[in-house]
Amino acid sequence: MEEGAHHHAPHATGTHWLDISLALSAFFVSLVSLGLAIHNGRTMERLVAANSYPNVEFEYGNAYDLHDGRGERPAIYLSLRNTGIGPARLHSVELSFAGKPVTNLRSLLELCCTREAVETLPKTSYRLSGDVRGAMVPAGRDLNLFAWPRPEADPRWARLEAAYQQIGARVCYCSVFDECYVRDSAHREPKRVRSCPVAPAPYAGD
């Protein structure tokens, strides 16, 4: 051993049981601190997620502001509205009538309201959103799926107005943190899902 070398022994009280108690106390304090740090981290994650939570709701009606300078006019419409506090990215939208899937307003009218020969009916003029898959709906904003102003002489409009409550809608959307939800018009609350499933008959809007 080199002369002058010194070995530093750990500080101890000289009492064996007291040394063990102090070591266990320090270990316990470290565990509590680690637990608190993990809990605070998870709490912050939940807080951030809550501050970006989207909530998509359906809006049906028979009076719609067509933004053509004439104010609100009779028009059957269906919209998606994000009433949450974070943006919603749409992954799939499905529509149905009386439980049967429809992919656009034309197929909806064929299923619910067309009783005459198609060639005897006036040409319909309605507004469609197109394919909305991948669309981002900001908080407090809406996305119109379709709006059909009341035509001069088309009996299907009144039939759809009387039956529009039989229109079903289902949408799957995700937050900016990829937390996904399915909202069905038959239920008041959205359902959390791991990921959005592929819609068998997605709304195309064409």
C-alpha cells in the first residue's frame, strides 16, 4: 500500500440498527419522490390531452343559412360540429336511413323518398361536402355533409323533411394526440377506441 493513501469509510452513527433505519428511510423517501414524479407526469399528460379533447356532434335541421345574401332559407341539412376544445381529424363517416347504409344524398333519397319514376322528377340541386376522410375540424367549427334547399316542385323534399330523424350517422375521429373516438347518433356520448376501424360503406358525398 502506498504511503499516505487514505480510505474513506462511509459515515455511520456507530449503531448498527440506526444506520439501517436511516438507509431504509432514505430509500423510502427516494421511492416516494419517484412515485410523485411519475404521478405528476401522468397528470400533466392527462391535462394536456384534456385541453386538446375534441367532441364531434351531429346537427340536423330544415332551415339553413346558405350564405347567398338571402339569409336563412328552408333547407334540409346534416352537419358535424366540434364542440370540444381541440381539433378533430375525421377518419370515417357513415350515414344510414332506417338502419340501411347510404353513401350519399342521392342514395338516401332513393331509399327514403323516391316513389315516382326518376325521369319525371326535377333535377335536384344540393350542396355536398365531398369525401371528408382526413378533414380537420377545428374546435367550435362545423363541417356540412349536405344541404338541400327546398325546391319548387319536388315531393321528395317534404318526405325527407318528415323522415330526417330516421337518418343515422356514425363518425370516427382522433385528437392531435391520436386518441380516437367513435360517435354514433344513437348514443349521447362518444366511445373511446384504440384506432378507427375501416367503414364498410363510407359516406362519399358525391
